[in-house]
Amino acid sequence: CGKSTLLHILAGLDRDITGTVLVPRRKAFAFQATRPTPWQKVWRNVLLGLPGKPERAVAERVLAEVGLTHRAGSRSRALSEGEAQRASLARALVRDPDLLLLDEPFGTLDAPTRAEARRLLGELWQRRGCAVVLVTHDVAEAVLLADRVLVMEEGAIAYETTVEPDRPRDITDPRLTELRAELLARLGSDTATAEAA
């Protein structure tokens, strides 16, 4: 429906468009596939693509933010999937973005690792204060993390709603349960009633 394409346009990766896109100059993208260079150490992967010759300390500061200080000197191929996702997030954050674009960053994680990654993202967003656009197929994830939820259909935004409860949020909050059911119904899910229960 165009979610990843929208992120690519916002990141300036897809220029085959008409019209105007206004985004902050400093932006960073964390892809669904973590894409580390497996032969390099984690700290070098974090600095990949940065201009100049940034020092290891720059990478280590952001690795500390995502809880990977202990893996800075490891080869990227030795990381678990959850660690690789955090390293990918560090690679985006080291650019100090005003806009952070995340394309299903938790899609391949198991449930406990995914819950921890959501918590970490919420903390990083509050500490850093940058805008975040997160693409996800997980409706519960959207209502737990977002201030606004957009539903896309056929390349256009078909529905938009705000998420009111203050943080930290509890998925059992009746307001979130109702919003989740409403979003599932909009998405045409036959399990909307079961999910809401």
C-alpha cells in the first residue's frame, strides 16, 4: 500500500516523484533488514557512511544509549537478531536526526525482545526529542508507541487518528483496547472482535 515507499520518499531515497516533500535536513533511516557488514566490528558499522573520520568514542556513546556497549568490539556477524536491530538503530541515531524513519524495525524479533525494543525506542524518543515515523503491521505496537496512527490504502493515507493516553501506556487500558479494535476493523481484520477481547 506504499508504507515503505513513503519512508523512502521522506528519506530522499526515492526521487521519482512529483510534488514537494518538506522534511528536516537531518534525517536517518533504520531499515527492516539490519544490513551490517559482517566482517567489521560493531562500532565501525555504527559509523558507516558518516563523513570525515569519526572516532570510536562517537560510536560507543550511541551504543551505550541502545545498551550495546559490551558488543562494540564484536564482529557484527556475532550479534543476535535483537542486538543487530539495536546496532541498526545506533547507526541511525549517531547521525543525530531531527527525523528518524523506521521501517518495521521489530518485525523479525521474538516477543520478549520486541517488547524490550519498544520500551527502548520510547525512551530514546523521549530523551532525543526527534520526530519518529514508524512503519508497522502490528496494531498493538502502533497504539503503544504512536501519538498519531495513519492507515494507508493504495498509496494514500486513508485514515488518521490520535492516541490520547499518556505514557507509559498499558495495552490493557480500555481506551487502547477500543482504539486497537477500531484500527483492526478499518484494516478489514476478521479478528477485530477477538483482538479487542
